[in-house]
Amino acid sequence: MEAALLLLDEIGLKELSMRKIADKLRVKTASLYYHVKNKEELMQLLTDRIYMLKNHIQGFVAEEVQLQAKARNHHSSYEEMGEQYDQFYRQLPEERFPNMIHQASYTTKTNWENEFHIGLSVLIDGFSAKLMRGKAREPYLIKLDHCANAER
């Protein structure tokens, strides 16, 4: 899907084809049909993905606006807002947006404390890995380590 989205962005919808996606992936076109029944199904999956991303972003914006309104008015709880979003997504036509509807409860009823800790762990792991790789390749990090050790 990622390759198809990148190619869609590069060449546009009119030029998008299974053959061009296969070329981008360096596979034979026939192998794509193992994963996707036809171009129509691919278009549906791409549409779902694009709408899911768009709605995810809009959800963050809408949530920010609602949180600001909540701060001013103190009328809605996080749970009520999540329920409103969940109801909105569940009203979408299931035959057109099956993935988005399936993901609705994951995007509208978020455990923010858990998400924060997961995100923090990912950041710390990433920084640690980068520092470990960087010590061999980036001499300035070693110099910084020596400076930090000298100050102790």
C-alpha cells in the first residue's frame, strides 16, 4: 500500500496502474494479484487508507478544537467526545469504508496515558539506538561524552 500511495502521489490517479506499482516494487505484476484481487480493490484500499489518514489528522484537529471548547465551557468529557467520534465513523457506509469503521474504536477511544508511555518508550529506544550507532561513526558524540565525564 505504501508503494502504491507514493506512486499515486508521484504520477497521479490517471497514470496509476498495477504494472507501474509492480515496477516500483520490482516484482511481477501477477504477484500483486496474490495480494489484491484487481485494480478496483486496490483503489478501494487506497481510498480507505487516504480517508483514514485524512480523518486521523482531522480528528486531531477536531479534538483540539473540542478540547479548547471544553476548557472554555466544561461541557464534554473525553469519553463523550470519543463516543461522538465513534458514532460518526459508524454512520459511514460499511461497504465503502470497512477498514475505517473497524479502526474507529481504536482512534476514538484512546487511552492517552498508555499512548504517552508507549510513545515515550519508542523515543527512548530510538535515541538509545542512535547514540549507540553514532558513537562509532560520529566523533563529536565521543567528544561530548568526554566533556560530560570531565564535568562530573
